Amino acid sequence: MNDNPLTMMGAPLPARDPAEPHRASTPLELFYDLVSVIAIAAAASLLHHGLMHDHFAQGIMLFLMTFWSIWWAWMNFTWFASAYDSDDLSYRAAVFIQIVGALIMAAGIQGVFTDFDFRIVAIGFVVMRVLLVSLWLRVAKSDLIGRSAALRNGIGIVLCQIGWVVLVFVLPKSLLIIGFFIMATAEHTVPVLAQRVAAMTWHRGHIIERYGLLTLIVLGESMLAAHAAIVALIAQFNIALLTSLVGGLLTLFAMWWLYFDEAEHNMLNTPTGAFLWGYGHFAIFASAAAVGAGLSVVTDQLQHNAEIGTLAANTCVAIPVATYLLALWFVHELPAKLTGCRLVQFPIAALLISATPFWSHGVLLTGMILAVLLILRLRSN
């Protein structure tokens, strides 16, 4: 990385060494993450309100759609930065404008949940993606080996943004949901097609750290639900609130531990595995954010501020926790080629957790199951 960004305005953007030692996340990347989490927190907050008012299908669908938009922009920037981060003035300016796009997306999430209006979110998304195109064009000018892939990425992103603009601003709203999944599939296809002509020289350790940091930040944001439970407990002691608080803390601590207990990340050893690992983290990030929303719903329900019963409230925690475990099993456990009990521990725990809503203290039971899973995992290491 250059010590004086001003001296490198418009400099070439060659690939970084994938074997570079001490390749850590930069302050700019961390800044980008924190702003992205503002949008994630907005989506999780509105999921919380949708669930507590018994709008399950709508709330979950809109949460996943908005969360995908935030995650996809973040993921594309993360892999690009791992391969080509130059830290010069042009690069920083492009990243700052992407950050503005993330803030625009966050501001538009309210409209998505209240009026099914994706226009502001789409504007923020396009701003983030178009600025990434400018960086790919710089790569095409300076990296002879990666030029074809850079052009494919740039052209593919531009075509996708045109598709998003037509979908959101021209076509009727009745086509928005099916159009969203078509366009999301197209977005996912762009990097795959680009990789066929030239592989990105991303840094393995850097990517693992970047994904771990976002997991950490999202879990930290979900801790706000535990804070809200403590505030409610101080205001009026309630044994059900206490057990849900204990269960929620056990759940979040175990989710953190289980994720960071993985050191090998075997799926990253092949190009196809890297795609599956990177894309598979969508379920990890989204479910981690949804757990926080679910814990907030349980607190509201126990205070009689929600329009749903105990079973439904506990389900709001159990389903995202089970999803988180299955996603971890896919990206961390399966690639390790485990055998015997180790291979089925995560799926069995996910199955047991899916049944916890039928117990009045379901959140506590969820936390206890995760604690047992963690103990089994530590004993087998």
C-alpha cells in the first residue's frame, strides 16, 4: 500500500501479490464495513417490526431482498479490494462514493417495507456498482493478464445496472419480485463468467479476515437485542425475560465461537469452492442479522408489545439460528471431510433448535443446545 495517496492519482492498478505477507484489512475497508452495517441494521430493524406485527411472509421476503442488495455490493468490493487495492486518491474517492451509495440504500429501506418502493434502494445500489465499474476499467488499462476478466466484470455490471433501472423505474410493481430474482441471478453470473478468462489474484488470508470481520460486526449489531432485554428486565423483572436474555446471550456467544473456531477454510482451496464459500456466506450474514431481530421480537412479545404469541416469537429466533448452523455446516464442516458424529453434529443441532419454539422458554433451550454443540466441538478438536 502506498504511504502517500496523493502521489498516485491515476496510477496503474496492477494485481496485488496473493502471497503478500501481513495482508490485513485496511482502515478504509473497515470504514466501508461500518457504513454497510448501518444499512444492515436498518433492514434488521424493519424485519423486527414486520415480525412483531405478524407480517411474516412479507417481512422475511423484503428483508432478504434488501439484505442481498447490501451484501452483494459489499462482497464485490471486498474481493476486488483483495486483488487490486492501490489506496491512491482515485481509489479512495471511488470507495467514498460507494459509501455514499450504502447510506442512500439505508435511507431507502423504510420505503421498501412500508410502500414496497425500491427506488431509493436501487439508486444507492447503482451508485455503488457503477463506481466499482470505474475501478474495473482502471484494472483493464493496467493489468494485461486480468484485462479480459476486468472488461467482462465491468460490462456485466453495467448491463445489470441497466436491468435494475428498467425493473424498478419502468416496469410495473407486479413484476418486481420475479424480476428481482432474475436480476440477482444475472449479477451472480457476472463474476463466474469473468473468472473463466482470468482468475482474480485475491489474497486468501485477507478474504478470510474480511468475511470474519463482517460476521463479527453483524453479531455485534445483534447484541443490541440483548441490551434491549436488559433494559426491559431492569424496568420490570420477569422470569421469562431473564431466561430469554440468558438464552439469547448463550446463542450469540456460541454463534461467534462456532464461526471463529474454524481455522482452515478448506473450501477456499479451489476456484469453485471459493465461489461457494463466498456466496454461502449470504446465509450466514443474513441469519446472524435476523437472530438479533428475532430476539427483539421475543422481548416485545414478553412485554405484550407484539401482535404474535409465544410460539411465533420463539420461531423468530429458532429458524435463523438453525439456518446459521446449516450454513456454517456447508462452508466450514463439509469441506473438512469429517466423519462419524462430527459430520452430523451441526444438522442435528439445527433440527433440535427448530423444535424449541414449542417450549415456552424456547430461546433458553436454543442457547443450551448451542452450548452443548460447542462443548462437543471443543472436545473433538
